[in-house]
Amino acid sequence: MRGRPGTKGRIICSTVGEAVQSCVVGNSGLKTLYPDIDLTSRDGVTVCRWPNGSEASILGAWTKRDIPKLRGISNSTIDWFEEFTHLPLMRATFEQAALGRRIGDIEALITTTPTAHEYWAKVLAMKSVTRTHGTMYDNPHLSQDYIDAVEEMFAGTSLYGQEVLGEVLTDIDGALFKSANLNEYRIALGMMPDFELIFVGVDPATGPGTSGIVAAGSFRDTEGVWHIAALEDRSMTDVDPDVEGRAIIELAVEWGAHAIIAEGNQGHKYVKANIKTAMHNFPDIDPIPVQMVTARQGKHTRAQPTSMLHEQGRGHILGRLPLLENELTTWLPDSVSPDRLDAYVWAATKLQERFRSGKSSMSMPNNVR
């Protein structure tokens, strides 16, 4: 843009806000490198302008309604796609944008943490694509504390390859949940719907290990059709029971959960007592109902209705929950199911029971106590 005065371009991300923060004003943004760049608004469009007359329109591409904007704001030379593999409508965005790059020596720049997606693999295989690659260890600006924390968090998971090594992952054949589907129907934090019912699912650890603690909610779309969404993952590893119990209650309080759904196969009385004890630390709130559930079906049978909702576009992830998403897309039926997945499925299953029965969030079932 600085070397070609008057160049027209576009910066394309999931939302305009994310693009501005990540690409323009953030620590690694354009204005950090070149303070003489102006960020202005023209005709309702945010524009990044260089002193030599080059400019880039900043566009979000989160919904189908955003795609026509790429047609209207076209005649560009270069596009920059930020976090490309997290675009919900990756293919439609890329292909529509390509039709608008038609002036001069056209180019497209993609910067992204790679995720598993069939269209991303297709883009990488295009003859005109040149790939560059870096790992977390190539970044000279990261502190050792940060590196140690990330290694501890992701070690032993497929996300280590994605988030740390920058490897392009593929979904595991036979997994119930698909990365492409989670990306396509992801809900942006700034577009959160009104949730009518929220449960916190708990899959407690038996001894050392991870306790799954996941909040999930249900909502209706404009046509009255029910959807579910994973809202937040606050799972904890190798912590004392009182710390775990407090985390469960804090998550429930922060989301205004209507109930806590906890698996009781491994010590029913211990799990329920732990949660009840932790609730005493919150004397200013009404007691949150706790329902203990028992696994009478195989994990595949129990998880399948939730995975089917995701396939139908009625299951969503709010924002990004990388550790939960990793477990969803790498778990194979009949193998040992991970804790975050179990916690989400418990909450999601109870949400489905409620909206399939036509009962509202105002009246809780009698067995939730």
C-alpha cells in the first residue's frame, strides 16, 4: 500500500471490530508500525488510509447479509483476510471477494491460525498460493511465562499442533462433531441471542484429572425453532474439591443458570455435597437447583442427539472455546470420552429435554432439586 500510491484494498475479518483491533490499532496492527495511517469512516464504512492515497475498506463477514457488501465495495487490488479459517462463511467470503479483485496486479493475503476445514485445504492446494509458516517459538516477543503456560495447557492435545506449531489439522474420521460445522454456525460474542434456559454441566473428576464444567443455553430463532449453544468452558484440572465447587457456582451465577446438571456415577453424594457446600460462599443469591444424572446409555448414544443438532445448524459455540472444541472434534465413539465433552453433553441433553417438552424456563422440573 505504501509502495503503490492510490491502491484500493480491503481488510476482511469475521467482524469489523475484530479487524480494527487485530489488524489496525492492536499491538501488531498497522498503526503500531506506521502511526501516520488514519482510521476514518466514509459512507458508513470504516476505512484505513495511507498518506499516499492508498486505502483499505474494513469489512466484516459474519452472516449471509455481509457477503453482498463484498460485491458493493469492490474494484480492489488487494485483500487481507484475517483469521481466515474462523470465517463462518469461509467459501462464500473468499469467492465473492475474488470477483471484486480486478484492478492492477491483484493479490490476496491470508493470515490465520489454521483449523480443520475442507475449504481451507482446497485454498492451500491452489496453484497460485504461496505458503509461509511460523510456530509460537518463532515469535521473539513472547515471555517465557506465557510459553510455559501455553505448553502446559495444550500439551498432549491435537491443539498443540494447531495453536503452538501452526500445523494444519484435519478432522478425525468417525468423530461426531466436525470443525467445519462448528466454525460455520459459531455465534459471535457481540451477537449473543437471548437465552431462555441455561444449565451448567458438570462431569466431576474421580481423583486426579480434569473436571468438566461447561455452561450451555437454549434459545429460539425468529421462526421459533430451538437451538443450543456452548457458552463457556471453565473446566479445571487437579484442583481441590472446594476450588472445583466454587468454580461451578461462580459460572452458574455469572450466567444466571437455572440449574446445575452433574453426573453422579462416580460418588453421587460426594459431588452433590461438594456443590452444596460451595453454594454457602454465595449467601446473597438464591440456591441454584442441582440435578444429579446417571449414565445409563453409552456415550455415543448420549452424545449423538447433541451432535445432530450441530449438524443441522441448531448447535453453536459462543465465541471460541478451543479446548472444548478440540475434544468435540477428536473424540471417537466407543473410546473414553473427555471431561469437557461430557459436561457439555449433560447440559445440552437436559436443555433438549426441556425444549422438546415445550416447557419454558419459568418452571423447573420437579426432579431438579
